[in-house]
Amino acid sequence: MVQLSTSVYLLGGLLGLLLSPVRMAPTPASMCTPLKTLNDSLSHRRRYMKHNFPIAYTIKVHQEEVFKLSNINRMRLQVEGLDELVLQRLWFQVNQGVLKKIIQVMPERHPSRPYATELERRFRDVEGVFVQSHPAELFQQELPETIQEIWDNLTEESDRVPESSWRLASPKSLLDNFCHTMHCLFSECFASTEAQQDYCAVSHWRKGRKKPSHPES
Ligand SMILES: *[C@@H]1O[C@H](CO)[C@@H](O)[C@H](O)[C@H]1NC(C)=O
Ligand SMILES: *[C@@H]1O[C@H](CO)[C@@H](O)[C@H](O)[C@H]1NC(C)=O
């Protein structure tokens, strides 16, 4: 009995080794320049994504597009050994949709349109470097089940998404999430020389706020 379970265990371990994903440094250094350029654009998000929109303006997004630090932290707890690269791929998938939806609601002459299209261009630049700096097989790798379900929902055709799965979110709050999760998932590019910062901690982003209890953004 002991022998059997040991060999099953060994076999499992061996299979696990064979099937284990290609692991690499999560963020190639080449991504840091375009990420910082994107970060520069994001620093103007309040001006362009809040002030030029009606008060309490929201857009309809997939519930999975409300992608916050807490979602990342939850996924890390739920999926054992979750590869950072999987989260990074998901981040690109989510935010591609977010940017598209923000741009879609803006008329051609909207004062924030040039900002939003530039943001999207810079996002594409980062994505281009991301794709180039990893082997193609990596993008064919099967995703953990939980992540695959999120992915499937994100890519579901709009008319097949049940009404209860849509969320209303302000453009500014979507870009806040975009920015915070970027710092968390690509922290090597944003690491400061001072005390170690945990960009994935929700509290890190709260402490800078003037009115933490205000239900703003
Ligand atoms: C990212 O942008 C913020 C402003 O939103 C700035 O304080 C920070 O220094 C930038 N980080 C890098 C690494 O460029
Ligand atoms: C995917 O969408 C379905 C239907 O809207 C929902 O019930 C389910 O919870 C979603 N799954 C995930 C992982 O978000």
C-alpha cells in the first residue's frame, strides 16, 4: 500500500515535471521602458478620465474587467503555483478590452480622445515587447482552470453575456485598476530604491489618498 502510493506519488511528480510550464523571469528588462512610458500617460488619468466626463459617468464592462489588486491576490491564493506570466497575460487581455470600451464611448471630438488613443498605443507597445520577449509556446500553454474560465468570460460575445455579469464602472476607476495592477504585476520595473514597496498590497494605494473613505473614482 505504502509502496503503491509512493510510486503513484513519484509518477505524479515526474509527470508534473514534464508538464510544468516554462518558467522564466517574469518581467524582461526590455519591457521596462515601454511600461514607464505607459505609466507616464497613466499619471494624467484624473485630468482626462474624470474632468472631461459627466459626474458619476459609468460604462458597461464585463465583471472580469473590474480587475483589481484584490482579484490578483485572490487568484494567487486560489491557484497553487500560479505563474506570474499567466497573470500578466490576463492583465493584457483585460485591459485591452477596458481601453477599447473607454474609447468606444467617446465621440470623435471628445477632448480626452487623443489621450485615450495614445494610452492604447502605448499599451500596444508594451504588449508587443511582451510577446516578442517570450517564446511563442508560452502563449499556447494551457491556463489553470480558474483562469481559463475568467478568460472565456472576457472573450464571450456581448450578446451571450447574461445581464447579471455586466458591471458599471467609471473610466477613471478602470484606469486606476489598470495602473495599480500594472505596478503589482510588473513590479521589477517600478521598484523604487527606497524601502521595499509592495505594489500588490491594497493598503499601498490607500495610504496616499486624501479621503480614504470617500466613495470617489
Ligand atoms: C509612475 O508614475 C507615477 C505618477 O503616477 C510616478 O510617481 C512614478 O515615479 C512613476 N514610476 C516610474 C518608475 O516611472
Ligand atoms: C463566468 O460567467 C458566468 C456567467 O456570467 C458566471 O456565472 C461565472 O461566475 C463567471 N466565471 C468567472 C470565473 O468569472
